[in-house]
Amino acid sequence: MSVGPEAGGLERKTSERKKQCKGDIFVRQYIVDAFTNKVFSGNPAAVCVMDQWPEEKWMMQLAAENNLSETAFIVKEEEGYRLRWFTPGTEVELCGHATLASAFVILNYYERDAGQVEFNTVSGRLTVVRKGSLYEMDFPTYELKEIPVTDAMEEAFGFRPVKAVLGLDLVCVFENEEIVRRMNPDQNLLRKLEGRIQNATARGADTDCVSRSFCPKLSIPEDPVCGSAHCQIADYWSGVLGKKDIAAYQASKRGGTLYCHLTSGGRIRISGEAVLFAVSEIQQQ
């Protein structure tokens, strides 16, 4: 695999380090801001491209050291690229923004002439297609069931939802986007609610929906822009609004925009932009 000229100086420095630190292994790590076209916004993810899998303990330690919502690890195996995602506290079965960031890295630094990349993951084979400045991901949706709105939800979010649905995550629907934007949920009470992630959503003024994603069970107080949550949020709003294309805005402090399209067969295409923030070398002893 080849990388672009931007990384040439880094490769020379890495070679020098290897001579000085014989026996040490250096892993290249990219920091990519996903679902945005400018740095310091969107959702940052670390992406490590490696020749072989390190110990899982080391991957957990690196994810904790990065302290980003997700660190992605990629190894090119005989069957193609395998992708795994880790939060600072655990390995997860699906992550949208880190998949987008991983595709950005592979298609811009390793497979520059390719129009798409496929990743083998615990959630199956995921395809990401480059379409101009956008990266379109093909994800599964999850069956959503309506559940009763409870006092516990109101206490945790600080506002009472008008509706609640449950899939892999909890999606609580609120009266308007202003409530979603200004809420300051109780993280300890959120932990007691159902679902992997606790999402708050409402109809948007400038987009179809506005949402926020809180993840205390994954050691992430709030995910800046959550792609996997929108496998459920966009699916919900698609049913409510009677349309297949959903423009979604994640109203975290960093903010980000997701373009979602519901397809047949329980799949959803989620598109967004991405921008490189940093490249580094991580020493694996």
C-alpha cells in the first residue's frame, strides 16, 4: 500500500525512530473530523492502519489514551480490510463517524484511485462510496418499537418526551428543537434508561430533524455526531414525515450534518464530509 506525498516526511522520521528504537513498532494514527468540512467541528475519530492486529488490551489502552468517542483499527487481511471500533471504555459493534473517518483515510492515503472501500466488521460487510466531497455509508437499520414515556426519562433528560421508541438505542422525541438544544441531561440517570445510547430528537427548523446523542454507558457523555444512532433516528423520522431522504443535524457543541436515505431491505445510506486534522506515529512497545 502506498501513501500520499504529504506523509513522506513522517515516513522518514519513522524510519529514523525505528533505527534508534530497534524492536519497537510504530503505528500510524490519523485524526479525522467526520460529518464536517472544517476542523474543530463534526466528530473526531482516531484511525489506526496496521499490518497486523495488536493485543486487544493495547487497543483498549490506546482508545482510553485518545479519549475520543471512537478509535478505529484497520488491518488489511486476505478477505479485505477489517475494521474494529473502540470507545474509551469498550469495543462497540457499529460506529458511523469512525467508519466515515476510516473510509476517508483509506480512499485518500492508501487506495487513492478507488471509488469505494468495503470493511469487514462484526456488524457485517460495510461499503463506503466516495461521491464528490461526500462519503456514503451503507448501514443496517434496527427494528423500532414504541415504548411508554416514563417519569425516569423526564428526570434523566430534564424535559418530558412526547414519544419514545427503542431499537439498539433509545430515541426520545421532544416537542421542539429548542428543548433538544438546551437540555443538560443527568448522566447517572441516563445510565438507568434502556438502550445502548440515549438520543433526544425533535423536528428541525432548517433540517428534517435535530438530535443529540448521550452515551454514558459507553464512557462518552455526549457523542458530537453519531452516525449509528441515525440508523434509528432517521428511520423514525422517515416514517413520521413519509419521505426517504432525511437531512439531520446533530446539535452538539461541535455540530455536524448527516444526509440519510432509507432504502429497501432494512438498510440506510448515511453520507457526510470529512477533513484530516492530524497524523501521528504511536509507539507500540
